[in-house]
Amino acid sequence: MRLDKLLSNMGFGTRKEVKQLLKQKVVTVDGVTVKDASMHVDPDSQDVSVYGERVQYTEFIYIMMNKPPGVISATEDIVEKTVIDLLDPLARHFKPFPVGRLDKDTEGLLLITNDGQLAHNLLSPKKHVPKTYYAKIDGVVTEEDIEAFQQGVELDDGYVTKPGKLVILSSGEKSEIELTIQEGKFHQVKRMFESVGKKVTYLKRLSMGSLKLDEQLKLGEYRELSENELVTLINSSQVTQ
């Protein structure tokens, strides 16, 4: 890979800006100062450093965000704030995108990456990747609702959902539940409860496949996935259930 392309990809600026760094003699390859932007380097086997700090080359970025309410799951929007707007400039440089969508008022786990293959595997209906949500409900959630969700319920457009696993945490005029589904239809959790005469008043995604929300993350905060989280997620996303 060309040296200027490598440094530009890693957030050191445009190729023009990278050439200025080279002119300043702050870039070294294997300890030797270089000024040739077109020089080809192997980031896996050669030590490329800027200001004495080694450049750790990576092609993909994998971010776990605790999505706050009030922002939309999109890469850009001329009106609304997006989850990408919450990222720092270096993370945005990788041109990541949210994997799937959480409604504007929904909180919780959101994976953000530029790895198209992983995103495809996680979202493919053939993979049946489970997603678990915590919700607060207006209305008494019953055993009949558990059975209905297990069978699949008919939404307002006539679509019948695949079986979902409903767990009642507390039941009363205000109920609390966890629901695991393997689909991602528009407003699906809310519409499933509407189909049994109840209303979702709060919704938070807890997990997607093997990836669980880090409860240490405050709303709007994010971090990169650990190596173990990433390997487990990639392996689980490749299995067709």
C-alpha cells in the first residue's frame, strides 16, 4: 500500500496533508525517515511511525454504542442528529454505518461498523440472529401474550411474525418484559404489543446475537469491541440456524 494512502486511511489527513507531514520529516518506516509519499509499505510487517508513535493499521472498525433517545440510526440526515454524529472524527473517518436500525426514541445496543460482510450476516433473515429487548408496557402482560408471541402475531399490515420469546419481569397496569425476536420489521416490538392491545412506553435493546450491551456505557457513549466480543460475534453470525 502507498504510504500516503495508509496514513490518510488512518486519519492523518488528506493525501496533501500527509505530504506535509513527510516534508516535516516526522514519518519513519522501520526507523528510517522517509519523504516519498508514493513509497509502498506493508503495515503488517513494517513499522510505520508518525512523531515516534507506531501507526496501528486497521481496515475495519467495530463500535458498540449505547444509543440515546432523540438520535436516528442513520449515517447522515439534514434535519436530525444521527448516531454517526456522536462519534469522534477518527471513528467517522472510517465511514462506518449502524447495523440495523433502532427507532429514534429507542435506547440501547447499536453496533456501528464499516464491515459490510458482518453487517449482511447479522441482518440476513436466513441467519436468524436473535435480538433481545427490555420494554415497559402500558397494560397487564399475561401468559396468553407469551403464547401468542410464541405462535407469532399478526401485525397491522397483515404480516405474521416469526415466534418470539416473551419473558414477564413484572405484570400490572405498568408491566416490564424482555422480548427476543429474530426479525427486524419496522417498529416490530411496538407493533407486536399493539396487536395484543398494549402499548410500549419505553424500549431498550439489550443484545444482538452474542453481543451484549456493556451496561457501563452511559447513553450516547461508545467503545470498540473487545477481540473476544468480535471473534464470538463473527463466528455466531456465520452460522445458519
